[in-house]
Amino acid sequence: MAWHPPQFFKGVILVKIVGLINLNKEEKNLSSNGNFLSFLTIPGLFIMFLSWVTIKLSETSRTPALTSFYYLSFGTTPSTMGILYAIWSLLNTAGIVGVTRFVDKKHASYLLLATWIVFIPICLFLLPSPPVSYLFGGKRYFVMTSITMGILALFASFFYILPFSIALRLACINGYPEDNLHTYGLLTGLMNSGLCLGSTLGPIMSGVIIDNIGFPWTQTVISSITTLMAILFGSYLLHLKCSNQLSALIMKDKATIGHKNKPKKLPESEQIAEACSERMKLCLQEPIVYTKVQLEPSAELTTKE
């Protein structure tokens, strides 16, 4: 004898099937917005990807031999190096907190370009690099190197936050929704991929340069790469300006707009007067109802004292 499932189980199975079909449709619609490769092929987003690669390449290129450089040049102890790294980390954190004020500003793109340009000579004067070491008579200075490293740590935070905000704007221009988990996931993957690639290439490049021409030349190479990055990003902004597309990239100052639209708070007396006037308007707009009273002929009016 064949077993027939109850009607309740048939309904549950039908609901499950319909849910799976709708889930597949949602996944197809989500994937139609673009995958990571199509996201990376957008020119502006690819430049932001290179920006993250470059800044991480710059940071990790100093990691393998910076402590040895301090020890050989100034006799710095490990405890002193620990204090220096702590100070540089605090400066990097302070830079991240400070740069958040410029995330929604309309000059975020110009600020990023200016930071790239300032970054070029700082890298040269860090150790100092051989092309400018003749200015110091071939000598090395503990204070100058430490302060320059602090400036680099402070400016490095700009290259984490500003490219993300610019990339989000570029994604919206190219049809990706702004407040969407899929868009934020692609942007986060783009940033982390760039940072991971830079972390991989930095020590390898630094090791090759140190083995062949010495550690001070690493910052010369980084300065050259930074120059190419500034030229690339500046050319991209110039292309957008010549094609009348730069206005779409410029972000609006949301805080200023919200401040302008925010109503001013009135004094208490004026608030009461305004509320009374509004109530008077409502009363005047209400219809007046007249009631008619008809007395029968035999009815008499009596008054009561």
C-alpha cells in the first residue's frame, strides 16, 4: 500500500522549493551587478587598487632591514626601536582618525593626489637616500630619520581611507548601488587584495635591492614608484576633467548640506505663538455647522426663572 504524505508536509515541501527558486533568482540578480574581475576592470578602481599596492609596498619594503639600519648607523637598542615603532603606530592611528573628516569632502581626490606628491621627497630624505645624501655630506641622523618615519606613518593612513571613499564614488558612477552589501564586499575585497599584494612584493623587492645595491636605495625605488603613481592618478583626473566627467567624481559635503537644511531652534515664546497661530488656522478651516430647531404649532415655550 502506497504511503501518501499529509497535506501539511506537501505544503512545507512546496514552500521550500519556492524559497530555493527565489534564492537562486536573487543570487543571479546579485551576480549580474558584477563580479570582482569586472569590478577591477573599471579604470578608476584599478588605479585605486594600484594605490593600495603601492602604499603597502612602501611600508613593507622598510620592514626587513630598518631595525638593522638603526643598529648599524646609530647603535639603537631593541627597546628603543620598540618605543619608536609604538610612536609611529600612534601617528598612523592619529592620521586615520584625522583623515575621516575628509572622506565625504568634495576635494578628496585632490587631497589624495597632493599626498602622493608630498610622499615623493619624504621617501628620498628618509635615510637619506643616495641621490640626496650629498646634501648631508654622506652622514646619517637619528632625529631626522625618526621624524621622517613618523611623517610617513602619518601620511600612510591617507592612502587607506581616501582611496576607499573615491572607489565607492566610482562604483556608484559605474552603476553599482551605494548602500549595498555586494558593493561594499567588492570594495573590501579590492582593498585587501591590493594590500596583500603589496605586502608580498615589498619584502621580496627590498631583499633583492639590499643584496645588490644596499638598503638606502630601497627608498629611491619607492620614490620612483610613487612618482609613477602620482602621474597615473593625476593623468586620470585630468582625463576626467577634459571629458567633463570630473564633476561626477567630486563628492558633496553631506555635513554642510545637512547643516543648511536643519531648521533653526526658535525661542520658547515664539514657539508658543507659532503653535497658537497654527491652531487658529485649523479652527478657521473647520466648517461651521448650523442646527435648526423646529417647534410644533401646539408647543409652547416656557421660561424658568
